[in-house]
Amino acid sequence: MTAPLTPPPPPNGHSSYQGGPVPPPVGAHAVGTAYGATHDHHGEQDGPGMLTEVRQAAVTVVAMALSGVLLGLLWWRLAPSVPLVGDRAGDNWVVYLKDSEGEQAIGVDGTFTLLALALGALSALAVFLLRRRGGVPLVVALGVGGLLGSLLAWRVGVWLGPTQDVLAHAKEVGKGVTFPAPLELGAKGALLAWPFTALAVHLGLTGLFGPRDPDPWPVSGQQQSQAPQGEKPA
């Protein structure tokens, strides 16, 4: 008879396996825990759902559009007056500028533009302070709301200003009497000052002071530095 073969002992004289579960590699638990924490952190930072963002964007559009009434009132009060004079030639009336070289018409457009720039910056700051994470619906709302507010301000200013019927106004005040021209916006590009300013300021504030996404692998360097410490001498 031959005796059964006995396996040789391990090189270090004893076996490290005692029948239990195989332990994970060094640093695996730390990496898994850190990754889980990072994943949970991302879940907490996801913010509101799309439906909530759309509702917030709709409120922003309405608020900015209604603010156009304020812009129209300020434009009506602060814009310079363009003087006109009426003259009668027989049965016909002619209306002309009292000062043909005056810059009042340019001042009317400039006043609207400056006020729109100021409101665009203020609206972007208010939206950023209320919701720092931003989002595509909110950015779209800034552009749409600013444009609607500018359009409403334009119409409100024209409505509050002098009458659009300059001939009737000239006949009412009499020949050679100076009267103000209707409030008009000659440069229609000024309507874009509010939305463009709001978008630019909001983009700058978000880039400088907005929340930052955390590093998805914050412990990768730590794992590499700790791995040699977990090795046991033979």
C-alpha cells in the first residue's frame, strides 16, 4: 500500500485561509465607500425635477414681463422731449422739428437702452440669488422674459407719451407753438438690451459663484498612497 500524498505546507509555514470569506483587496472598501458617498452626494445635488424647473421658469417670465411696466414708466419720465412746431400753409398743416440738429431723438433711444441694461443686470442678479444652480429652462426664461418686458415697456411708454396724431396736436396748440413729439423708439435693437444683458450677467455670476460639481474620484490618489502600507512583510 502507498500512503496518500500530503500537499506541501505554504512557503511561510502556515496557511492564511481559515475557511471564511475571502477578504477584499486592500483599499477596495475605502474606494467603494467613497464612491457610494460621492454618488449619494450627487443625488442630493440633483436639485428639483424638470417640472419644478419649468414652473420656476414660467414664474420668471411673468415677473420679468410685468417689470416692463416699470421700464415703460421710467422711460416716459426720463426720456428727453423732442420739440415740434406746426405751421399752416393755406388749408394744410406742416409739422417739423424745431431744432433740426438736436440730439433729443438719440437721447430717447439711449435712455431706453440704459434703463434696459440696468433692469437686465438686476433681473439676472435676482434670479441667481433665488436659484444658484441655474438650468436650461431658467436661462430660456431670462431671454424670453427680458424680450417680453422690453416690448411691454415700449408700448407703455408710447401710450403714456404725447399723442401720435401730430397734426391734430399742432392744430390744437396753434401755429408756431412748440409741442412734444410722440415717444418713439427709433432703434428697435434697443429691445434686445434687456434679454442679452440678463443672459450675460447670469452666465458670469454662475461661472464665478455657482455651485461646483465634486470630483467623482476623490480618493484615487489616497488609495494609491495607502496601498503600499497595507502590504505585510513575508
